[in-house]
Amino acid sequence: MGLNIGIIGCGYVGTAVARRWREFGHSITATTTRRDRIEELEQVAQQVVVLQGNDSEALASLVQNQDIILLTVGAHQSNLYRETYLDTANTLVPVLREAPRVQQLIYTSSYSVYGDQQGAWVDETTPVKPVNENSQIIDGAEQVLLSAQSDRLNVCILRLGGIYGPNRELVRILSRFAGTTRPGSGDEWSNWIHLEDIVEAIIFVCRQRCQGIYNLVNDVPLPMRELLDRLCQQHGVEAITWDPSLPSLRPYHARVSNQKLKRAGFELRYPETML
């Protein structure tokens, strides 16, 4: 039996999930902040709503007839983080308390909340260490959304690694560094997750009615230097050099474990980063 699913923030991830969910016969309502995306989103959703995340009246109308809410908002500029993540969370939670039909809230967060763990392995029990204001905002949004957990409503947070996939290949993301000298040693660990695994993980936690926090990264984290060296060699672009005398610009340094999600029964399609 098909579900009514509302996707708040239907960008790169949300659009891909909407496309898959429609294949299962679910009814999708997608939101966007831009009217120029309506026609595009009508290809993957039965209904498209233009709204801002701090518009409680619009959100209340959206969630009333939904079984599942997927929150996949994204901020493309640092000055929009508070508005995009925290303001949306603060507006959404009171609205959900007045929407008895909603059974689950799924939120795509970021592993950046772990901050600099000196390269240690971290899991969902590791205390977070936000290293800048944006990470603090993401952590704050998580806490607000978790407060909505109740006997009726499951809240599931997926802490994503760096996202790559079709039209967002790693070589396209990182090629701007080719031939440059980067500050630091490049020893900081990077954690990635393929779009297809994000989509399947969201479908999985929805089916399993998961609640709480789960890391969503692939099995094999790589130091940035090794990742960039491999990309340069494989794609024939100019090598990157490093200057350890300069402080690294990368604030995140942790190896993120995905074992909790795998123990729940989820299987990755891309357990290693595809170069």
C-alpha cells in the first residue's frame, strides 16, 4: 500500500529519493524554495509546493496528510546555514506535534558534527565536537529534531559523508585542486557516500522504522592526500602537492564507522569510494 511522503528540500538527494519512491507507488509531495524548479520536480512528485522552512503555516499544511517526512534541506552558502537547518527544524517540530498521521521523520545531517577527532574512529556514541558555527548549527538542528521523538513519531537522523554520484563525480568535485599546493600534510581522513547508497539507506530506514542516529558513510575512509593522488593518477591530471608548514584548512579529521547501520541490516552498493 502506497504511503504519502513529504520531501522538504528536494535537491540532489531528495529528487533521487522521490524518483525511487514513486517506483514503489508512493505519493510524493516535494518542496522547493524556487519557483523555477516546479516543472523539474513535477517529473518526480505528484505535487510540488514552494515554501520557506520558517513558514509554519505552509509546513503545517504540507505535513497534515503525510505518513513520512523526509527533511533533505541543503545550504549552498555559509550565511544561509542557520535559516536552512536550524530555523527549519525549529519551525517543523511544533508542526509535527499537531500532525498525528506522520509516523516518521528522516533527516539527512552531516558527519561534520564530529569535528576534529585526531583521526580516531568515531561512531554514533562519540560525543560531537563541532569546530565552527556551521557545524554547531547542524548539531543544533539534530537536537531540535530529536526532541520530536515520541511513541507516535520516530525520528531518524542519517549523518552523511561527503556526497558524490552522477553529475557529482569526485573528479569533478576535486579537480579544482589539480596542480595546486594545498596547506597541511593531507593526512586528514575523508568519508564519502555514493548517492545510490543514500537513496537506498533512506528507503531502508523508512521500511524498518528506524529511530535515532546512524552514520551513513562507506566502509573505507581515505586520507585526503591519498584520495587526491589516486584521482590525479587515474584521470591524468596534474598532481597536487602539500605544504606541511601551513595549517590545514580542513576542520574535520575522523574515521567514521558505519557499523550501526550495517548491523541493522543495510548493505552498501558502493562500500569503497568510486574514483
